[in-house]
Amino acid sequence: MDNKKPRVPGMVWTIVAFAPWIVYWVLAGTGNTTAAILSGLGVSLAINGYRIAIRKVKILDAVSLVFLAISTFVTLVLRSDVLVFYGGMLSDVTLALVAWGSLLAGNPFTYDYAKEDWDKAFWDNPIFIETNQIITAAWGVVFTAQAISGATSLALGLQGTVRILLVAIIPRVLLVGAIVFTVWFPKWYPARAAARQTRRNAASRPGGMTGLELVQSMPLAFNAQAAVDMRAVIQFDLSGEGGGTGYLKIEAGRCTFHTGRAEQSTLTIVSPAHVWVAISEGRMSGAEAFMNGAYTTTGDLGVLMQLERLFSREGSTL
């Protein structure tokens, strides 16, 4: 354990990326379009300035800046009122195009932010990609629905309560729902998808997944929230068929797998490969196996006691 503060999660940065739009929507809702555009532009400039400084420019941040810069030119230079009447709908259409366009291009916009949470070795993992495709699609649905809601209000010339419902209440409820989904889904889906993948692999191969392969897949089921202040190296020495050596490194809320032997480990697990397979697949209790001497450990037993919490999978007990 150490007191190192965890970095800001990538999915939180996804929410931060919408800050210029939220500022714009809130101020535009009060009727002050100029203040809305300039304030949103200021926030966007700050975010993009930071992104350029760390050399990690994101598509959503860039699009936000371009939209607000054009809006500033149209409103202050051309003296047009187009943003007064159509600003909300145009912003929703722009964001919907970012979501659906990035999906069609094979690079969902949330992928860029999520990469900051996952080790580079997993960036091409189908589960990682699929998780971000689903999150990006959710945002696409939300912004498409908001655009349709705004267009309906304009087309029908609605006023009063119905208009407020369509252009203010429903869009904001959808936005809050998308934010909650974005934070929650990456914590829930990958572990369950990994469990299903493990079962499929086991069913499609006569011997199922090997012990070392199961250890290698453990980062997919990692519960980062349970390890925000944790720093540990867990060495696995698996003997017999399907065995081998490898270790998991947990640091700053991330877990990565490495082959071979670590220079220094917090916990070392020595086990026959078939025992670890049985534990990973839920056919054997990890606690009972340890008590019965089916596998042995050296090092910090406190880390061993946390394994189930750190790597909890649907249908398995580590």
C-alpha cells in the first residue's frame, strides 16, 4: 500500500470534455447567447490548451473548440441571431455527428479517454473496444434524441410547458443519464464480458484456457475502484501442463500482466496450473484450496485476502 493519489480516470475526462457544452447550454438557457458562447469558448480553450501541452489532443475537445469558435464569429462578427434560435439544436446535431461518425470510423470518441485507464497491451482487446463502442453509441442516441426533441419544438412552434419539456427537461435528464452510464458501465461490463469470453474459450478448446492464460486475463476483471490506493506485485508460479510464470502489477488504479518473474513481489502464489484453473472457473473455493494446501503463498497475505474483491468475475471466485 502507499499514499499515492490516483490519477483522474479516463471516463471522468470524458465528462470534463462536455464542460464547454454544459456551460453553453446553461447560459444559453437564460437567454444570454453571447455570454454562453464566450464562456463555453473559454472553457474549451483551457481544455484544449491542456491537451496540447500534454500532447493528447482528443477529437471531442477539438470539435468543441471549432464549434464554439465558429459560433463566436457568426454571433459577434457577422451579427447573426442564428445561434439564438438554433444554437441548442445545432450543438446536439454536432455532438451526434461526433458520436456516430467516430463509431463509423472505427474509433469511438470515448476510446481516446478510456485508453488512459487501460494498459496499452489491452487497447486492441475486443472487450475494451466493444465497451467504448457501446458507451459512444449511448451518447449518440442521447444527442440524436435531443436534436429531434429540439427540432420538433421548432417545427411545431411549441410554447409554454410543452416547449420547456422538449428543449430543457428531457434533454437534461438524458444528459445526466448518459453521464451516469459512462461512469458506471466500464466498471460493470468488461468483467462480465471477460467471464463470458472465458467460458466460450473453455468450451471451444478441449483443455479450456490454461492456468497462465487465465492469469493473463485477470486485468480484464480488475476492479479499479477497490484498489485506488493499492500498489502491489502479485507473482504467479504455476506448475504442470498449462503453467508458467507471470505477474500482475497493480499501481495507480491500474492492473497489468507481465510474463516472467518480477524483480520484487508483494505476494507470490505457487500453484499447480489445474488448481488455479479450477479456482478461476469457480469449481473450487480459493480460500478452501489455500487452507487445504492445494497452493501456497509467500509475502503479504493481506493482498491474497483481497483477490476476490480485486478480481471479481461473474460466475467465478478467485
